[in-house]
Amino acid sequence: MTVSIRLDPLIEQRLENLAHLTGRAKSYYLRELIEGGLDDLEDFYLADATMERVRKGQEAVIDSIEVRRSLGLGD
């Protein structure tokens, strides 16, 4: 898949310098950034979306007492 993005000139220069100094392609580092950061982005934005559903009453919530009881844990 081909994706096109606009980068701030300073960021683009930093990426260019890194690629030049290491002999790797800019695309290599962009892939590394995306693969390494996608888990964090998913965690953040999916959690945020879930919290929004909780606030709106659209997501089931279980309190800690019920969780402990369902796991067979004592008080």
C-alpha cells in the first residue's frame, strides 16, 4: 500500500539526516515508526472510545466487588 503524508520541514530534515547517516531508506524508518507506534495509538484511542461509551451509558460496567466475587476472591 502506498501512503502519502506531509511532514513538517524540520521533521523531514531529521528523517533525511537519519537516513543519510545510516544508509537506510527514509521509508524504512517510517515503517519502523508506524509499526512501533501503532500498538500505543490503538491502546490510547480504543480506550478513549470505550470511555466515551461508558460516559454515555452505552458500555457495560462491572464494579470491583462483582469482579472479586466472580473470581472467587474474598473481601
